[in-house]
Amino acid sequence: MNSKNFQDLVRSSRTHRRFAEDELLCHGDLVALVNAARFAPSGNNMQVLRFHIVSEPAERSAVFPRLHWAALLRDWNGPAVGERPAGYIAICAPKAVAANPICLIDTGIAAQTIALAAASRDLGCCIIKSFDPDVNDVMGVSAEGYVTELVLALGVRGERVVLETSEGEHGLAYWRDAEGTHHVPKLPLEDLLI
Ligand SMILES: Cc1cc2nc3c(=O)[nH]c(=O)nc-3n(C[C@H](O)[C@H](O)[C@H](O)COP(=O)(O)O)c2cc1C
């Protein structure tokens, strides 16, 4: 992959929150994404994170209502039936180290690695930090001594997402237009350099 292809991949790796729910992902599709995260860096190479895959319909239905979607889209309650994710990957940390900053950094790196792996397959991904704590019990990770750090919702993309500059009327707030296109403002490069 050359640098232009890499830039294109990163640009295409947008948050998607609406999916083609009837286009299923199998357990193996999600395992393949975790396999990309297996090679991600981790603090002291401790590799403490574990990944719980949700692909079965009953567990998907139990996880979905515990997730909080798009706080800035105030008149939208999350994906409707038919638009919901085809599966989830929960990134989990051992309870004893879950609050350790190194562990949280590892989690972010793993999440972005999975998001890029999903984008490379033209799949949509939404990294979710806002969820009800009992999602741990629903997925059975508490019983294993783990706590969920992030949930990644995944599926075939069911919405159009475009990047734009942050100099417009919306500032940094993502927004959805009348046609349903989701807009994501990003800062110009010169604002990032200090
Ligand atoms: C650490 C983190 C937590 C996030 N949590 C949520 C969440 O709880 N619910 C949600 O709908 N989106 C969540 N997002 C997605 C962000 O809203 C999204 O990344 C942001 O709007 C920018 O869009 P982009 O990913 O397309 O660049 C989260 C993203 C990150 C990185």
C-alpha cells in the first residue's frame, strides 16, 4: 500500500451508524477483524486486552438497546430495525487494570486498528464508549473477570458519510442533512500543528 492509498483508507474509515442489517456478518468475518488488532502495539507488549464477538441474533438483540448513539443528533434515537449492526466486537480489559491509562491507550489503538480493517473491507464501524454497564453481564465478560472498554458496532454500510472542513456553520459538530447524508467536520491541518 502506498501513502495515497493509506490516506484514502483513513479518510474512508468514518463512523457509520446505519447499516444494511440484512447483509449478515458471520462470526469469522468479525474474528478476521480481531486478527488485525492482534498485531497492534501495546504498552510493554503486555497484550492484556481480550475481544468478545457478538454475531448471534439473540445476543445482538440484547446488546443493541444498551448502546447510546450519536449524542449530537438529538432527534435521532439510533438505528431503526433494518439499519442495525450485523455484529459487535467488545474490547475488554481485565478488571484489575481496566482504569490504567496504558490499558486505555491500548484499547484506542486496538479500536482504530479494527476500524481500519473494517474500512479496508468497505464495512462500516462505530466505536461506542457510551453504553449501559450491564452490557458486561449480557455478554458474559464480567463472569470472566473482564470489563468492556469499548463496543465496536459493525456491518455493511447503510448510510452516506462525508468529510467537510470545520469552518462551516456547524463547527466541530457532526450533523445530518435533509437527504440523510451524515457530515463530519475536521479541523484544517494548520490548526493541528503547535
Ligand atoms: C473514544 C470514542 C468514543 C465514542 N463513543 C461513541 C458513542 O458512545 N456513541 C456514538 O454514536 N459514537 C461514538 N463515537 C464516534 C464519534 O462520535 C465519531 O468518531 C466522531 O463523530 C467523528 O466521526 P468520524 O469517526 O467519522 O471521524 C466514539 C468515538 C470515539 C473515538
